[in-house]
Amino acid sequence: MESAEGTRLPNLTFDDAPKDVRSSEFTAYLSDNLKQPIIWDDVVWLRKNTQLKIVLKGILSAEDAKEAVKVGVDGICVSNHGGRQLDGVPASIDALPDVVRAVDGKAEVYVDGGVRSGTDVLKALALGARCVFVGRPVLWGLACDGAEGVHQVLQLMKEQLNMSMAQAGCSRVSDIKPSLIVHESYYLHGRHCPGSLS
């Protein structure tokens, strides 16, 4: 399927789809098709029909992580989609440790959402992420200065990560351990002060 401007939508080449992707008919068609929920049987079908790596994005619970491993995915991306689908779901970073424990090394775990600095990357790696995805900062760099802006954002994050690692005593990524991270609830309950009565 191709729009008048040449924009291609290769994953929407169904025979019954309206040809003009800018039309209200196409918008209605797309909306109707996206209402169909994806279920685990769909992932099973996909696994049977491709040799490609399969990474599921949007996993936020240990139960779903275990099921994802059971149906044969290669990776899991812990993500709340920026809170756009459901605004009451947990932050990706809060869900990450439970997912990592549930997967137990049987699939790679990535995280997406809320990564704004190299320190955020350090936190995600410490909590078990294999890598992080960066969205909004890259878009901000793109909007400010095109490809050079993107390069600058990524370079800045790399420098911040290097500095954070050095300050945490980590000379290699493999030195980053969960012990570097303490959840804010630790401080909210007064346990940070040895002499605290609370």
C-alpha cells in the first residue's frame, strides 16, 4: 500500500484496505483492525512461521514475562508505551526487576521509557536490562538539529553513562550490579538513617 506522497505501509497490504491512507475510510479500517487484541496464540503462530528473532514489547508483569518465555520469544521489552495506552500502569523501571527475575536468563530483557540521561541507562543496566531504548531525547535532538542533533544527544548520554559508571566504581558494564540501586521507598520509610526511630 502506498500513499500519494509515496509513503509505504507494507504491513497493511490487505486486499480489502482502502487505497488512500489519508482517507477517513482508511482511518476507520485501521481502527477496526487494531481493536482486535493480540493473544498468546498469535505469538505461537508467529514463532512457528519465522526464524527471525521475536521481541515482545509492552511486558510489565512477571506472569506475562514467564508466558512470553514459554511461547518461545527471544527477547522482552519492558515498556508502558509512554503511558499512552493505560495511564495507570507502572513505570517501566519499576516493572523491570520482576520481569528480569521471571525470565531467569531464558530471554534477553530490554527496557523502554523514561530514559533521559546516562544515569538512567546505568540504573536500567543495574536492574538487569540488557540494553535500553531511547525515544524522546532522540526526537528532541532530531527536531533541534537533524542528524547532528541525534548524534549529540547520543554522545551526551554516552558521556553521562561513562561518568556515572566511574563515580559508581564500575570500569566495565559487567561491573554494574543491582546493589548500585536503592528504591525511593527505602528513604521514604526512614531506614536511611541508622538512628531513625521510624
